[in-house]
Amino acid sequence: MTPARTPTASEDAYTAEPFVPQRGGLAALRKAAADCHGCPLHRDATQTVFGAGDTGARVLLVGEQPGDQEDRQGRPFVGPAGRVLDRALDEAGIDPAETYATNAVKHFKFTQNPARGKRRIHKAPTLREMTACGPWLAAELALVEPDVVVTLGATAGKALLGSSFRVTRQRGTVLEEDVHGRCEQVVATIHPSAVLRADEADRATAYAGLVDDLKVAARVLG
Ligand code: SF4
């Protein structure tokens, strides 16, 4: 697959756009994304973690970025948060096998404190990095053509809906939005990792909220 034009990524213009092939399905996109140098995040991560799942899915799920396990295994949502997500989808009436899952940013961003060993601590991507990675998400949306897009967490919401997005204000309703030039029905909710991070006393409530929001997405499907 030939890239659209010669890839360049200057400090001034981070973007994945030159790396995105103009034709081809998921395999072609994934192969091209493996060599993306559209922003500096590829330098420290193990590999590109491209979206995965059913390209004929009616539900497209968008998280923030790969986590530690996803970075090592090369697939999105394979860690503990992914297991929470699968359980919540199932409870909401959405078969996880009939979804397509991806992240707004395809490389794992992290920091390491040498004093605390080799543990990699998740670091949120900047708006510039999310914007740089946007052409991959645009290509995935064009490929899958979902009936509903579910954003998981504040960062994914901002990546799709703009920097004024607030998950607490906009979650659990059907939003009609222009996303990368396509009119999409979007349902926002929390990231499943927020359930894992919640205090034990609040965890059940956080999980129930996630399921309730996913039920809103399920209702879009009819
Ligand atoms: S984060 Fe996105 S834009 Fe940056 S190098 Fe990775 S795939 Fe390319």
C-alpha cells in the first residue's frame, strides 16, 4: 500500500496524515500505521496499537490510548479495563464481538521514575498528539461506518467532540456530531479504567453508570 505522499513529521506539524493509505481495508491501515512517525509518541512505545474488531460493526468504541498491556500485546482493550468494558457491554445488551474498538491515540504515552523501578506510568496525550493521530481515527470511521460511536473517557470525548467536552455533563445522551467530516451519533461515557480506579465504596456505582450509558448506545441500534 502506497502512502498518500512522502511521510514527514516536523516539530511544527505533527500529523499522521501522510502515512494513511488512500485505499485498502483494515489490514492495509494497520500495516501502514505500524510505521507511523506522525508525532513523537512512536519513539518510546513498543508498537502501534491499531483498532481491532468487526469492521462491519454497528458500534465503534473509542478509548484514549493503549495501556501498558495493550502496548506489549499490540491490541486495544486487552488489559483489565478491557475486561470491565466487555462485561459492561454484555450487560448493556451489546455483544463485544460485534464491536470495533480503537483509541484516539495509537501509541502508549508514559513516564518512568527510575527511583520506582521499570513501571511505566500512563501519561495523558496532549491535544496536539490527539490531533496528529486523528487521520487514523477518520480512516477507521470511514471504514466501519458505525451507527453509533461510544467515546470512553474525557480524552476520547475531547478528541472527537472538541476541547470543551466534559464527560460529566455530556455522558449518557445521544449527541449528533460532525466527526472528521461525518455526521455521527455519539454516546459518551467514562473510561472503564475509571471503574478500576474508583474507591471500593464507589466502584459499583461507577460500573453501573458505565452500563447505563452503554444501554443508551444499545437503544440507538433499535
Ligand atoms: S500516536 Fe498516532 S500520530 Fe503519533 S506516531 Fe503514533 S500513530 Fe502516528
